[in-house]
Amino acid sequence: MRRVYVALAGLQLLAVLAQFYFAGVGAFDRPQTDGSYGPHATNGMMIIPVLSLVITVVATLAKAPGRLIGLSILPLGLVVVQMLIIILGRALDDGTGNTTAASLAVFGLHAVNGLAIMGVAGKVLAGARKLASADGAATRTVTAQVS
Ligand code: HEM
């Protein structure tokens, strides 16, 4: 189970990396259409949250420490913050869909929070690997004691 945890945590980090890539794809797309950020929105609203949820269940089954279980569900919470940032930014536009200084100040936080998600995903992977290697060390100790 701990190896599954490591594998899924690695997959999550890759999905977050892809999220930045898709943000770049959307930014360079010409002409800008509703679909420019399609892969970014799908990955952000579906893949990353589902992975975070599954990883948290697996962390619990793998008997990870409470702090690591909490860290595992954090990307899901931070994705909700990502959406709230966009909702608030849109609410602060000038009424015709154009940005204002206030809406831009809020939208910029979406990139900063994205970095936080990347950091948390990295910490989850590091924690999962530590847990798996502690598991391996314990197994080796027990094997050495009984042989
Ligand atoms: C882990 C990192 C990120 C996550 C989880 C994430 C998540 C999301 C989600 C779920 C949406 C769709 C919101 C909606 O359509 O209601 C979105 C839209 C968007 N994101 Fe991100 N995002 C991340 C990082 C970034 C970064 C680094 C940038 C750019 C620097 C960025 C730029 C945008 C833009 C421009 C939109 C489109 C907003 C619009 O349609 O008005 N995102 N993001």
C-alpha cells in the first residue's frame, strides 16, 4: 500500500507540473478562445482533486502519520482556493469583462497559490517515500531478527 502511495504521489506531482504547462499553452494560444485553458481547467478541476482525494484514502490505509494524511488532502483544498480566486477576480472586473487593478491583484494570487500546490505535492511525495523506506527498513530488521 505504501508503494501505491508513492506512485500516486508521484503522479500528482506530474499532474501539477502539467497544470503549469497547460497554463502556458493557454497563455500563448491565438486567438484566445473559451477552449484556450480547456486542458488547464479539466486537469485542475478533475484530475488533481480526484488524485488528492484518492491519495488521502491510500495514505490512511497505509497508516501514514496524521500530519501526512492532512498534507495529502491539502492540494484539494488549495484547488478550491484557486477557483475562489478566479470567482473573486471576475467579480471585481469593470462589469464588461475587462480587468481592473483590483481584479488583476486578485488574479495574480492564482499563480502564487499554484506554486503552493506544487510545494505541497512535492512534500507529499517526499513524505510518502520516507514512509515507504521506513517500512522497508522495519521489514529488513524483522527479517534479520527471525533468520
Ligand atoms: C496547481 C496549479 C493550478 C491549479 C490547480 C489551477 C486551477 C485552475 C482551474 C480549476 C481553473 C478553471 C477555473 C474556471 O474555469 O472556473 C483555472 C483557470 C485558469 N488558470 Fe489556473 N491553476 C493552476 C495554476 C495556474 C498558473 C500557474 C497560471 C498562470 C500563471 C494559471 C492561469 C489560469 C488562467 C489564466 C485561467 C483561466 C481563467 C479564465 O478562464 O478566466 N493557473 N486554473
